[in-house]
Amino acid sequence: MIKGFLFDLDGVIVETAIFHYQAWRKMANDLGFDISEEFNESLKGVSRMDSLNLILQHGNVMLSEEEKLILAAKKNEHYLTLVSQMTSDDILPGVKDFFEQIKKTDIKIALGSVSKNAKMILEGVGLINDFDAIIDGTKISNGKPDPEVFLKGAEELGLQANECLVFEDAVAGVEAGKRAGMKVIGIGHENVLTQADLVLKSFENINLSDLLSKIL
Ligand code: G6P
Ligand code: MG
């Protein structure tokens, strides 16, 4: 029986991928190369330092660990100026209504994000109090597709892995959920999120009991 929902943040609850893209792109441009939107897709769900390494590899740029830390901090500063403008209007369509449906049941809600900025974003959009547990990038050592973030989420909710359902928009995140031994609902496209047990385009007009009957 499903007793807990574990939500990814970026691309599931709010759309921040565009801001990550803008900030990484600026950094890449400053280094003398560009990154495409398509390349940005491969960064979804990937931690800050892993993303930086993939981008530098893409641009054939070799840097010391110290230089990388400076670039990552600069990118984050830029990213924070972009996301600090977010309000409840930036919550993705259908999410609030879906949360209201969950609150009428005994199902617990946790966040499972590798973002170190997750709490700040949840506060900004006014959702921080809706979570029973928050696992973010400050609490884990391994980013997705490692299952750590979701296993910790289950643990903090006091549940077994098979009692949890994951909501994810990234290929790496779907893989993390499956590796944690959980059912995973993909948010996006079926041809991209091929490992997911079920794929929804968004939370718009989603009925919780219908969804649970489909996933069991
Ligand atoms: C999410 C995003 C990634 C991002 C990662 C780390 O998983 O999908 O694009 O790199 O979080 O985010 P942070 O806010 O810690 O830089
Ligand atoms: Mg995501």
C-alpha cells in the first residue's frame, strides 16, 4: 500500500530548469562556448558539481578543482538572483490542487531533490509547510541516479521503500526511484521517461484515487 509520496522539485513542483539553463549558459559563454537547450535536458536532476563537470567536458575546458568551485559558486549566485523572483504563481499547473487532494488522505509528502536551494525555493513559492520531510542536496552525498535521496525520504517518513511513490521529471531521477525499489510516476514524455511505471504530462486535472488505482 502506498503511504508516502516523494516529490522531486525542479520540473515537478516548479519550473526552474530555464533558470539553471540561463545561469549555466552565461558561464559557458564566458568560457567561450555555448550549450544548447537539448544539452540542458541531460543536466536535469544532476547535481551542481556533476552538471559543471559535464558542461566543462562538453566545452573541452580543463580546470582545477579550486577554479571549478569558484565557477559553481558564481553560477549559483546568478541562479539565486533569478529564482528569488519566484512566487506562488510559479507553482506548476495542478500541483496545488493535487496537494489538497493528498491532504485529505493519510498519505505523507516528502521532497526528494538534489538541489541545495530547495528549501529557499519552497519558501519563496509558499509550499514549505506542506512537506512532512524535506531531503535536499544538503542532506545527501550522492546525486541522482543514486537512490540515496529517495531512500532517505522514505526513512524520514518512517516508511518502507515499497510504500513510497516517486514523482520525477528527469531520466536520472526516474532511475533513482526505480533503484530505490519504488514505483515512479514520470512527469513529462513517455518516450523520454521510459523507465517510469506511468507518465503524466502534468498534474493538471489529475484525480488522486484514479491515479492510485492505475499504479497499484
Ligand atoms: C536539480 C536540477 C538540476 C540541478 C540540481 C542541483 O536536480 O534539476 O538541474 O543542477 O538540482 O541544484 P542546485 O540548486 O543545488 O544547484
Ligand atoms: Mg527535476
